[in-house]
Amino acid sequence: MALSLLLCPLLATFLFMQALADTSFVQSRAVYYPNSEENGTDVGACGFGSFGATVNGGDVSAASNLYRNGVGCGACYQVRCSNSAYCSGNGVTIVITDQGSSANTDFILSQRAFGGMAINKDAAASLLALGIVDIEYRRVSCSYPNKNITVKIHESSNNPHYLGFVLWFQQGSRDITAVQLCETQNFVCKLLDRSHGAVWTTTAPPSGPLALRMLFSAEEEEDESWVVPVNDIPQDWKAGETYDLGVQVDK
């Protein structure tokens, strides 16, 4: 009996370390926003605003190389720390909403996400006290149940002279690498500029209801496909408003 009791924690540790040896993960380090609220920041470089602080329950992160000049905004990653005394085997799934680097790290997590890698609240406090931890990560699909991809009109927009927007609630594990804005009457389309982060912009947008076309690309594959939403942006679009596009992707 004593031998069996001894083997149980040893087996658990072995299984934990075996899980961490998964070759699909990339080794790195992570810190957390030291002067932030528990959630992320609403002034992140992706341009998501308050959505970037609270999306995914506040499990968000700034990224360095993974930011990819804004293409990485909205991407989801499974991040788990490697100290078996504090860290769970599943870690936490985060959304990239900002850009930043610190001490050769790939992630600057929200405090909520940093503590979310732990096995319990006491372990989370210990992780936060460490401040920086070894981690491993991999790209995973984002999931927003009962949500369609949504356009949020940027506050700086001015109908009909200037239109900027970001796209919320994109599921799957592909990137939106190009966006076209199309007139709905004759379907003449123009390619939009990525002004910064996840913000797409155009001067003198077409009049009338506007249709979008979004190019989805896999990060390490040549697979590309255009997705055309069901719903249009209405003719009387307004700065700060959100519009459900009526479409979602699964991969």
C-alpha cells in the first residue's frame, strides 16, 4: 500500500512532464502586465478597444513576434507553464490583443491569464510572485459560441468621408490577411489598408450598403479562401456601432 501511494504522485508528475514534451508546442517565456487590472488593456496595439480587455473572459495577451505587424491580432494560443509544482497540464487559452515584449518573452499575459495557468488559487499567487515563467505554447482555434463575425466601426470614422473598423469574434485558427469593401449594387470592390493592428481603413468609402470580402489564410499553409458575409454594413453606418455579419468560420 505504501508503495502504491508513493507511485501515484510520481506517475502524475511523469504524465505531466510527458504532456509538456508534446512536440507541437514551442518553448518560450511569459510575464504579465504588472500595472494592469486583472483583465487586459483597452488601449492595446490591435485597436480592439475595450473589447481587447474583456474578450475571452479577459484571458488575453500582448505578443512580440506573434503580433506579426497586426496579422496576429485575434489569434488564440494555448499557453502553459512548466513548473509542475504550480502549473496545470492544460494551461490557459489566450487571445492576442496587443503588442509588447519583455525579457525575451513571447507573451505578456493579463494577470487573469497568467494566474489561469496554475492548478489552484494558491499556485496562481505563487506564479504572480515569480513574475516571469518558462512556458510552452501552440496555436489553437478560437471559439465564440453563438457569435458571428462582427464589424465594430472605429470611433475615428466619419460617414461618408472615412471608414475604419475592426472585426470581432473570428473563430478558427486562420488569419484574415486581406479585406475588400464592395458596393452592393454593382459589386465593385476595393482593397482596404491595414492602418495598424487589426484596424482596416479606407478614405471615401462607397455609398449605399457595403459588403465585405475577407481573405482567410493559414499561417504555415498555402490554403487561402475568400469569405463573403451574409449581412452588409448598412448605408447609415455610424462610428462606434457594431454590425453582425451573419457568418462564422470553424477552422
